[in-house]
Amino acid sequence: MTLPPRFAGFGLLPEISSGAHERMLATPASRASLLLGRITQDVALMLVQSVLVLLPMDLVPGWLYTLSRLNPLAHVVDAERALFAGQWGTDVAVGWVVALVLVLSRVIGARMVRRGSS
């Protein structure tokens, strides 16, 4: 999961704790460029993912539509669009199921991390 831009620097924490950041500092690149490069990469990834979700699917070629179906949030967005249109069909049911699975996996994952760290 990508974080909003205000949390982009948090992506550096695993690199710092594993020592990968120290090895990067040994390169001839400036420290500011290393930091800004990482933050730019995180923000760009977030923008690409949100565009694939929020783009109206009527306007995209077939291969991009197929690719967007791999993103579980696309089904949630489809459900929201259907609800705004006043439709209660399969899109809404699939969106609710996907949203429920995402929330449950987040809760179960957090519990497993807490058990492993204690």
C-alpha cells in the first residue's frame, strides 16, 4: 500500500533500519538527491495507482481495463459510482465484498504483527 504524500518519507525507515540507506550514502550522489529521488518515486507510484482507479473505464483501451481489474480498489470505486448513480447491482455487492476483505486483512495483519513483536 502506498502512503499519502505527507507520509512519503516513511518509506525510508525500512531502508535505514536494514542498512541499505548507509550503503546508498557511500555513492557519489548527493544526500538531497537520494532523499528527493525516493520521495518522488513514492509520490509517482501513488499517482499512477490512483489514475488507474479513478479514470473512467469507458475511455481506456481494453488492455488498460484488464490491468485496472487487478487493482482491488477499482471494484470499490465501481461500487461508489454505481451508488452515486442510484444503482444497487452486482458492482455494489462486489465493492462491499472487496472493501470488507481489505479491512479484515488489514486487521488480521495488524494483529499478527503485534503478536510477532511481543
